[in-house]
Amino acid sequence: MKTSRHAIGLAAGTLVILSAGALPLAAADNADGSGEDQAVPGQQAEEASKDLDSTPEPVAQARLEIREQSPYGRYLTDVDGMSLYLFEKDEPGSDYSTCYQSCAIAWPPYITEQPPEAGEHVDGDKLGTFEREDGSQQVTYDGWPLYYFSGDKAAGDALGQDVLHMDAEWYLLSPDGEMIEKGERTEAE
């Protein structure tokens, strides 16, 4: 009997060689090996960031701005107009993030080297930071840790809005510090 070999790539980048007739192997659905599906609903693989670093480079000084867009109303962005999100699993004011490893790849934390500053109509008293497990400083607003979404590619994209991922919802945040639950995910026009 002739044995043939096939290469199969797994999610974690491991290469396994299978011989014909071998028992099938089950691959974990995510990088943490839990087998839980961690795909972001509605996002195609080619839309995801190719950068698999769960600790993005910090900005020198974070600056929060406000964007107004239907149907969300006014919501927080960074200085470049990129949408910022809260994770419902986080507890505001806890100075702790529940988003690490594969979560932080899909939802990179908004991190800064210096204390953040408030743009026009942003309440500077609601701005803060806390130290993540890796020592970086994550920006908070009204106690909520702030994140980007890897699927957002342009200013005004809100493809992370109202997404259920990593066992909780992700939402835009208003200048009042409230989660914005209205509206579905959209690309910038």
C-alpha cells in the first residue's frame, strides 16, 4: 500500500503531516485551544487584520474625539476618526480588561504612552488609563476600557457595533459614557 502525505495548517500556525488512513484530528477553533468558536460574526477572513500582535504599539498621547453618524448619534473615536468600542464583559471602573490574547487580536486595546487628552466636547474628567497585564496603559472613558475593532479599516467604519463576540456584546460609546445599543454595524460612506 502506498502512503500519501497531506499538509494541513491549523489555527495556531502548526503544521501537521497526516498519513492516508490515519484517524482524523480535531483542531481547536481558536488560539487559546478551548475549541470555542471565536470568529467575529459577519467578518470574512480577508477583512481581519493580518497583524496578529495582541499588544499593539501605543500612541504617544491618545486623544479622544467625537463623530456624529446616523443611526448612532455622537460617539467616541480616536484622533484619526477610528471608532472606539466598549466590551460589555468589562466592568467600568474596575481598572481591568477581560480582553487578552485572541480577543485582543480582534479587538486591540487603545493604549497610550502619556495620559490621554480630550478633544472638543469630550469630557476630560471621564478620561483615564489603567495598566494592562503586559504593562501597557489602556485608555478608559467613564471607567470603560476602550478598544478598536480589527475589521474597521477607515474613519467612520463601525463594523464592531452590536457584535456578540467572546461571550459578550461590543458597543460604541457616547460622549456621556453610555453604551450605544442602537444601530447595526456599518462601513463608512
